[in-house]
Amino acid sequence: MPPVKATVVGLGDVGRLHAELIAEMPEYELVAVADPDRGARESLPVGAAARCEDLPEALERASPDVVVVATPPATHASAVGAALRAGVHVYCEKPLALLAAEAALLVGQARERRRCLHVGMQWRHRPGYAEAREAIAAGAIGEVRRCELLACDWYRSTRHYSRRSWRGRWAGSGGGVVMSQAIHELDVLCWLIGEAVEVQAVIGRAREGVEVEDQAVADIVFARGTTGRLVARSTDFAGTGVLLLHGDRGTIELTRERVRSVISEVPIEKASSATRRTDGILGEVRPPPSLRVLLGASHRAFLRSLEDPHAEHGESARESVRTLELVNGIYYSALRGELVKLPVAAGDYSRLLDELGRGTVRVARTGPGYLPSIRPAPDG
Ligand SMILES: NC(=O)c1ccc[n+]([C@@H]2O[C@H](COP(=O)([O-])OP(=O)(O)OC[C@H]3O[C@@H](n4cnc5c(N)ncnc54)[C@H](O)[C@@H]3O)[C@@H](O)[C@H]2O)c1
């Protein structure tokens, strides 16, 4: 097979990594890169690839087979739409769009045009995660009843926000720790146990100078009846992250570097202190794989899906719509102060995002650990 001709649009922190990987992979030929920032496009060693100012120029000059979209989040939907209209397959960095409804439209467009639309949800390639999915589907821990997701291994400094004007702003990023970081773990959660149907959340902001939340707590109900709680923070310098899934027969624990299972020999409701349990490791790599390694795995999944855009290859855009519905629902619940049935109506969410962008709705500034839901109840 001739190499797949690829273009990378957006040459910031992550786009450069994509361009370097593509240049190294024999399955690809890097034919163009695009960024309005001259310094960004001139400083990258890209061999014979065309250096362009924007996506239309790259499409015109290089006629790529695929476009990798690594521009700021608020620009993803229009870039993906333009690439699909040009008949090109797309690998889009997360999130596919700021609104789940917008993402669903793009998925529909890709299907109609028989183009592959892949969203960079590369956490699914962490060690043991695919094995965990298989084990859960095969009933290894029985029906999953409860889950806890602690997504606090995401410390972000003041400089992280100040380096880029879109970070920390609702209009540019669509949200803070939930939309920009914990979305990876929420994607894994929905991938493992299916979509969420109901959520009640609170969000808060410890950091000065940003609009978006840097801490969140959400209670979530999933379609198959699993209930769970998310705690996400980007404020903890030495925070931690773990996803625990508890079923009728045992527990699976997923971290960045390992998946562990504990399975009871009898259903847990019949277990006693004498019940035998089997501990297993479904996958482990220490130290955990780097972003570069995970992006490489994600590109290989994308290349496999080019052979059949509708086959299930591990990071489908359709699934990331479900994750966005949950992310949008968390914000809607927290900011409107209500229990939310998912998905939130597109018009309602779009109005909220507009109000957030204009600053007429704000995330309350709360000290870490002082989210409204975990304040002590008043006496009596
Ligand atoms: N998968 C991951 O783990 C991961 C990690 C970090 C960031 N991301 C995502 O990658 C995307 C980029 O993040 P980043 O941190 O690299 O951002 P960045 O700000 O470092 O880079 C964005 C680049 O896009 C360029 N750009 C802006 N508008 C453009 C346009 N219309 N056409 C072409 N180029 C344009 C900017 O000049 C800049 O060079 C974001 O969506 C982010 O959420 C994903």
C-alpha cells in the first residue's frame, strides 16, 4: 500500500508531536503542515512537506488523504467539517466539538461521506485497558454496579494557562478540568460500561485569572444502572488518578500504568471472610507510557480504521459524542443547579455556553476542598 498522505493543522504543543510521529511512521507521508503562526510552521523540521497558513491552503496544495486537527478546541468543529466536505479522513484531537450536538452532526457527516472520523482518545491504549474491556464484557466481575473515578493527577500551573490565550476560557476551551483533562478518563469509563443517562454535579475554581473550573464532583447514573462518582481536580500538585469498577463478582482498578482485578469465587453477596479471591494484573507498564507512545498507538488504530471507516477500531467519534454528552451535562447540572437527564437539549447547552463566554454566568471561586456539595450540613 502507498503511504497515507497526511497534513497536520495546528502546530502547538500537541500538533508538533503528531507531525514528528507522522514523519517517522512508514505508513504515512507528511505532505503539509498548517498554522497561521509563522514561527510555529517555520521552526518545525518537516522535510519536503508544504508549510501552509491554514487548512484550505493545505488541502489545495497537498491534496492529503487525512488531516490531523490539533488546533485549539473551539476551532475543531469547523476544521473537521471543512476537511470532511473536502472528502478527507480526519483524526481530531479531543474534544471533537464543544457541544455534543455539534459533534453528533460531524459524526453523521462522516458516515454520509464514508470518511473515517477518529477522535484522539488515546487513554484507551493504556496497558491492560483493552483487556479490562474484554474482561468486563465477558462478565469477569459480573454486572458492574458501582464506580468511582478520582481524576486528580492533572496538576496545571498558572503558566499552563497564561502560555495560550484559549486555555482557561469558556469560549476557547469549552471548560476546565472536566472538558480538557478528565475527559480522557470519562471516555474510558463510557467505553467500558456504556453511556451515562443522569448527572448531578458541582464545580468550583480555586485559581485566579481563569474562567473555567479546576475542580468538580459529579454523581452519575449509567444506562445499565451503574452508579458512580467523579472527583476531578487540576489543583493538586501531587494528585492521583484511579478508576474503580465494582461488580457482582469483583473489582477492576485502572491507573495510568496498571490494571488490576480482584475476583471472588462466589457472588459477592454470598462471600465471607473465608471466600477465596483471585488477584490478577491485566496489564502493567512502569513508568506509564508517555503521551508520544499513546499517540503512536492512537495513530495505528486510526490507520486500521481507514481500511473500513465503520469498523470498531477503538476510538470511534461516535463514542466520543457520548462522553461529550456527559461532560456537557456535568457543566449544565453544576451551573443551573439541577439534576440533569442526558443529553442536555442542544439549544439549552448552547445558551449556557454563550452566557459563560460573555461572563454572565460564572464559576464560583471556592478554595480546594470547599465545593458546595461537601460542605458540612448545617446543625439540626
Ligand atoms: N490528546 C491529548 O492528550 C492532548 C494533550 C494536550 C492537548 N490536546 C488537545 O490538542 C489541541 C491543541 O492543544 P495544544 O496544547 O497543542 O494547543 P496550542 O495552543 O499549543 O497549539 C495550537 C496551535 O494551533 C494554531 N492554530 C490556531 N488556530 C488555527 C487555525 N484556524 N488553523 C491552523 N492552526 C491554528 C495555533 O497557532 C497554535 O500553534 C487541543 O484541542 C487540546 O485539547 C490533546
